Amino acid sequence: MKPLLLAIQFLTRLPTPALSNLTPQDWGRSALAYPLVGLLIGALLLALQFLIKTSDPLLQAALLLTAWVLLTGGLHLDGLADTADAWIGGHGDRQRTLDIMKDPRSGPAAVSAIMLLLLLKFAALTALLQSLAWPALLLAPTLGRAALLAMLLTTPYVRAGGMGTEITTHLPRKVAMVFLLATAVAAVFLVDGWKALLAVFIIVFLLRRAFLARLGGVTGDTLGATVEITETAALLALAIRL
């Protein structure tokens, strides 16, 4: 139970009991619960959508997106902003990219990235609310945090001494692979779930390759960006009808 509560505490702003005597092993095991935290976020969004389902789809989408951001405290959006600034301002240089990520200020790239991503999420939610939204509300946050687990499992963490180092070092790798496989299988059984799963797989592959090429691994900021981008990809995959 402690790893799940730790994961909820770390990835959301939901109230949880105070945790004490945390060990590096607790942090490593907590990563296994990331997809479950995503499912919890999705369930809360689905409950909200049930309450407001008679409202205009545009208003529903705005309220759902607001709740989505508030549930996470903008944690992953902050990572997206820092990554966007660093990727543009770093000019391909590893150390400069890492240094810019530490800068608390936000530049034009950060602002543009957040605005465009939220716009895409809002548009996708609006489209989905006019047909069938519940699979997307469950899938997007769940797959976004499964992507986070996949990155931690397969990619080095490049900031020595950070929390990410403890998580990747003590992550139970075989169990993590089982959890990821179970998440993928469950996604396929939802309506059009394979589309969201395929989109997330492609995005994780491309992001991982880019992070390895520029940084040699991931940071907390790039992990946050991964969550936001994969969530958006899942929503778009379900909203776009080809």
C-alpha cells in the first residue's frame, strides 16, 4: 500500500496520509503503481464527466481539462515547458540543454508548447464528448503514466543523485515489465484502445530516441514532457476518425 500512496502523493495533488521512513526501495516500487495512478485520475475525470454530461461539449471539455491539470498540479506541464525551452535553447548541446532545464524562467518555447498541447487536448476532448468519451478519459492518463514507467525502465537517468536515480536503481524490472504488459493488454480491450496504445508506443519510441541522442538519457523534466505528450497522442488517436 505504501508504494501506491507514494505514487499518488508524487504524481497528483490528491490528499494522502503522511508517509514516513521512506527508503530508496519504496521509491523504486512506487513506480510500479504509476499506471494505477493514471487509472485513478481517469476514473475521477470520468466521474466528473458523468456529473456534467448534460452540459455543452465545449464547457465539458474545458471543465475536464481544468480538473485534469488541477489533479496533477501542473507537474508534467512544468516538465514540458522546461524541456521545450531547453530543446530549442540548447542548440543541440547536452550541457547547455541540461542547464536551461534548471532555469525556473519560462521562455517563448515553453509558453508555446503548453498552449499548443492544451489546445490539442481541449479539441480532442470536445470531439470525443460528441461521440464516446469514457474510453479516452480512462486510457489517456493511464497510458501516459505507463509511458513514464516504460521510460524509467528502459532509459538511463542522467542527473546523478536525483530522485529519478533512486527510482531507476531500485525499480523491480521484471515486475515492471509484467505491469506494462498487463496495461497494454487491458488497453486493447477498450473501445479503439489499440489506436491509443499504438500512438503512445510510437511517441515513446521517438521521444526516447531523441532524449538518448541529446542527453544520453532522461531527466525529471523530460519524463514530465513524456507524460503530457503521450496523453495528448492517445486522445488524438481516439478523436481523429480516418
